[in-house]
Amino acid sequence: DPLAVTAPGPEHLIRAEIRELSAYPVPSARGLIKLDAMENPYEWPPSLRNAWAETLSRLPVNRYPDPKGTELVTRLRTVMGVPGEAALLLGNGSDELIQILLMAVSGPGRVVMAPEPGFVMYRMVARWLGLEFVGIPLKPDFSLDMPAMLAALERHRPAVTFLAWPNNPTGNLWPRAEMETLIRAAPGLVVVDEAYGPFARDSFLPDVGKDSRLLVMRTVSKLGLAGLRLGYLCGMPAWIEELDKVRLPYNINVLTQAAAEFALAHHGVLDEQAAWIRRDREALFKALAALPGVAPFPSEANFILFRVPPGRGREIFEGIRAGGVLIKDLSGQGGLLADCLRVTVGTPEENTRFLAALEAAL
Ligand code: PMP
């Protein structure tokens, strides 16, 4: 067989730093209440679902999508309140925007920075692209270590600094004044990642344009449209035009463009659901705080990070899963996240089921 020659295996071709990685883990939630990934637990009202399906059924899927997503961009601008002078870049989830951004700046000696614990994709994508990643530890209460952040900006001169606001997995919103200090001090681009913006009391979206290096990244995922895969990056046109050059053509498919446009035209439904989630987050926080040995951290997102008794993180996570609820176990990461688990705010019934499973596991 002419093809049966000894070909070099992955160890000869795949870079060592890639071979050392694990693919992004997504555990199965079959048969479980899914509170692990910060999804919105609510469905759409049946009447709207039908109208939505009808809209999608008329789409010409034999044609490529609008490469710029013109109508969707227009809708996003008005619904989300994007400043007039700012431009938008659409991504297949904000994950893709992180990739686009880092591809555009990657090169020898280029550094990416973010506080840690933070969103893992910043570090992952930097690694894929051979960029150096500098993670600056938060303080034990998950506040920013401002002297350390400022010193690192000066020393490493990062091309891109990510500030997730609210932060994942900690859920807190750092003071605006500290954010502004960092944006001013950064030598490169600053991405304020507002994935959890719908659940927080403040946003930098209206500030885009005040400092030309400020980019605000958002997603429709946490809002209730995670399955569509749509994120948007908002910044001054000079930056967005450059980043657009490393975007693959047609990255937002026909179905996503039309489905998101429809959903945003009825955004009152999503806004109402976000309000329920914010309300139920407070109830869930109080219930967690009342459990002996459990310490929740204040959250402005649609999830709550909480600490369990020392050394029992994995066991309690498994116990909750055995009780029918999937959350996220971060306890294995140690450091500031030692003994920490993270739960997404679900429906009131789901939250009750989770609390019962947690209590049983304790
Ligand atoms: N940023 C942060 C801080 C996140 O937590 C997430 C999702 N976990 C994302 C971005 C990515 O979201 P998506 O790709 O669904 O838009």
C-alpha cells in the first residue's frame, strides 16, 4: 500500500506548547440540571418562538450570509446603545473575537496580560499563537492588586490587557475608578470584557471613543442566546478596521444573523429574564450564606462563586452532581480558587434543587 509509509506523528509537527494543552473541557449534562456554563435558563414564549421559526424558515441558506451582518449591526447599535462614533466587529462568540484580536497583534516579544483568576480563553488563545501571557494575581478577596497591575503594565508593556467586568469566575465588578486608572496606564489596547454586562450595574460601552485604545467586548450568550454564538467588539473605527482584516469571511452564519436580529427586536423578553436572574441571584446568595461552612462571594453576574469547607471541593461537587445538578468545580485549580465552586443562577425551581443537593452533599 503506497500510503502505508511511516509518516511523522504529531510529536514531530505539533508545537510542544500545543501538545501540552488539553482541549477546552465541556462535561456532559445529560439528565442533569445544567448550572455550569452561565446560560440563561429561560425559554421563549411559544407565540414568539413560532414567529421566530417562521422567519428562519424563509432564509436563503443556499447563499452566503451578508459578510458584514449589516442589519444585525444596526439592530445591535440601537438595542445596546453603542456610541455613534464607535464601530462594531462581530464574532462567532466573543471567544472568536479574542482570537481575532490576538492574531492581529501576535509577534515576537508581544505580551498579553489579565488579572487572575480570570477567563481561561485569554491565556489559551495567547498560547496557541505563541504570545507571552502574564497573569497578575488578584487579592484574596478578588479585588485588583493595583500596585501589581500598574507595575506589570510598565514592565511587560502588554499589547493587549483583558479586564473582564464583571470578572469570571469571581463574579465581582472592580471599582470604575480603578478600571479607568488601568485603561489610562496601559501602553496597548485594553479590552473590557462585558460578557456579564446584562447583570451588572455599570458598563464601559458609553465610554468607547473617550480613549481610542479602549475596546468593549460583549456577547449575547449570557443574555439567553448562547446557542447562536454571537459576540461583538466595540471600538474606534481605526482599530476595528484593522482587526476586521483577520476575520474569516462569513463568520456569522445566515441563521445566527437572522435569529439574533429577531431576538433583539424583541429584547424586552431577554431584559425581563435578566431581571428575574438578578433578583434570584440575591435570593441564592442569601441561601448560600446561611449554610454552615459555605461562603459565597458577592456577584454582579449571573453566577455565584462560593467556598466550601477546606479540602472538600471535589467531593461536594460530586455530591451535588449525584443530586442531579451540574455546576463547575474550580477547587482543583488551588491558589485563590482553593475550595471554590461556581453555580449559574437558574430558575427558582432549579436553584432550590441545587441548594437541596448542596445541603445533602455538605
Ligand atoms: N468572556 C468571558 C468573561 C466569559 O466568561 C465568556 C464565556 N464563559 C466569554 C467571554 C465567551 O463567551 P462567548 O464566546 O459565548 O461569547
